[in-house]
Amino acid sequence: MRSRMITCACFASALAAFLGATSALAQKAYDPGAGDTEIKLGQSTPLSGPASAFGAGAGRAVVGFFDMVNERGGINGRKIAFTQLDNAYSAPKAIEQSRKLVEDIGVLAEVGTIGTVPNVAIQKYLNSKQVPQLFITAGGRRFNDPKTFPWTVPLYPDFETEGRVVAKYILMSKPEAKIGVLYQNDDFGKDYVRGLRAGLGERAGQIIAETSYELTQPTIDSQIVQLKAAGVDTLIEQSSAKATAQAIRKVHELNWSPLHIIGGSTASVETVLKPAGLEASKGVVTTLFLKQPGDPAWADDSEVKAYKSFLAKYAASTNPDDYSVLVAYMNVNALALVLKKCGDKLTRENLVHQATSLHGERLPLMLPGLSIGMKPDDYTPFRTLRIATFNGESWTLTGDPVTAE
């Protein structure tokens, strides 16, 4: 009898251990790029080429962030193995680098890729491979299409939303405006103009002049002269960093004083307004969704202090007032939050699910009154933005948050 009892007890103990082990294994789920000790992530970014002003600083901040995370023990006990490649803001190069990240390095996801051109180029490839194209810095409408491109998740105000917000601001602040529009002749510019027209509604006829430019054009001076000659008193532009700096400088040279509104993606004091001239930039208006570290209003803000301390230690050569760096910092904080929420279920499907379930969350440096807007069936990252005016040194918030809805 005693022998039978011992045998039963041993069997019960072994069964319990087996079931416990099975349960532990069942709780863990990994796709390529993830394991018990490591998560492989990748990014292609313009470290060279026409958008290097955005990519270089932001790239250093992203690398520094993962260095910090790993130094602190990783996420849920796993270190981040991060690979950053240069796409030179070239569509063919971006595709080449994405293939390398997925097929050679084996990343769980491509994260934080900057710009419309590279993201359009890699969207079909990554979705066909069911690899998350996560928290991209691009605001084209095509990046919010859960049915066609479920693996593409933006985390940047989409340009159509931004255009609607600007329209509402104009209707409130300058209802009789004679509007002239300068836009880049691609999705980046066209989506913004579409939102602007939709937001103006029956007042869209107040757009009295409209002109575009190609990204490859060396200057947009002639377009600015054309808009001034048309009698425009409200200049709205959605253009690249280089073109925006040129536009601000040319408006100043012409002694023209329109209400000048620039796209939020070019609101960098460091990479746009300084090259244009701080004096020439006075009075320029934009949309913002992040706190500006150089603004005295945030001098004692705990999130701004933490951001500056992070850069000082992990990306010392990066300017904290560089707008692209601010956006990158938000992106990697969102990514860390999502990875933490994934727990031990590090599948690509769960990564996208957690990323698109951040509705109502706020991230470090987001302005008061704003929160993440995306849902699993609607990837709109922001539905409300703030209006800001440049005072010659920094951006100053104007009025209450403006919603596009």
C-alpha cells in the first residue's frame, strides 16, 4: 500500500510539473525576431539624401533610446537588437533595406520609418510579408487603411486631418481670407489640400490661387512670387523642409506679410526656421501636437526635463529642439509601451493589435488636451491638434485644441 501511495504521489507531482511547464509554454508565443531574451527590430531612415536633416538627428535619438532600454534591462526582460539602415529617402533603396531587415536580419517589425516616399515604397512589400510597418512618421491618408494594409500603423497626424484643422483655424481667425496654397506634388501635399478643402466646405472658393512643386526642384521662389501676384493674404503650404525654409525666406525678401501657415512636419526650429532666418520666421503659424523643449513655458516640465536628460546621455550630438527628434522620441516611447503590453505574446499580429488599441492614451511630450486617437478599425493617430505661432525664438500655443471632426 505504501509503495502504491508513493508511486501515485510521484505521478501526481510529475503530472503537475508537466502541466505547469505546458502552461508556461502556452503563455509564450513568438514570431520571427522574438525570443526569450531578445527582440529584433529594424528601421530604414534617411541618414543621407534630401531628407537627411530629419533622419540623422532622429536616427541618433532612436538608437540612443534602445541603448537606454537595454541598459535598464530591456523590456519584459528582453533586450532590443536594433538595426538601422540608410534609405537615402529613395524608394528603391527603401525597398532594398526593408528586404534586408526582413529576409536577412529577421526583424519582428520595421519601426519608425520617416517620410512619405520610403513608406509608400515599402508598404506593399511589408504587408505581403505580414510584417508590421509600425509607428511610421508619415501622414498620408493611404497609411490609414486597415482593410487593405492592416500591417501599416502610423503615429503621426495624418495630413488630411491637419488640413481640416488649419481650415477650421482660418474660418475662426480670418474668415474673409484670400487663400493661396503651395503643396508638394505627391500624396504628402495632395492629402493636406484635400483636407483643407473639406474643412473649408462651402468656403473653399476662398482659395484663389494654388500651385505645386516637384520634390526634385531646386527652388520654389517662382511659386511664391506667383502667389503674391494673385493677391493672396493667407499663404498655406505643405512642403518639404528645404522648400519651407525657401518659402519663408522669399516671403520676407518680398516684404510680403500674409498669414503664413506651414505644415507641422516642417515646424523644426533647428532644421527649418533657423536656415530660413528667425527674424523672417516671426509670425509663421503651424499645427503642433508635442511640447517644444525650447519654449520657456515648458522649462520646468518633468517630461521635457526627462527628454533633455535622455538626449544629453544617449544622443549628445542631437539638438533637443529638432522637431524630427521630438517625433522620434514619441514613437519609441509608444513602441516600448506596446512591447510591454505584448508581454510574452510577441507575435506580429499581437504587436499590431496592441499598437492599434492605444485609444485615449497619451505619450511623453504630447501637448495638453491631446491623446492617441487610433482604434483597431481606424488607424487615425490624432484627431485633435494645437495651433502655434512662432515668436522669433520658439512656438507659442494659440487658443484651445482644434478638432478635425
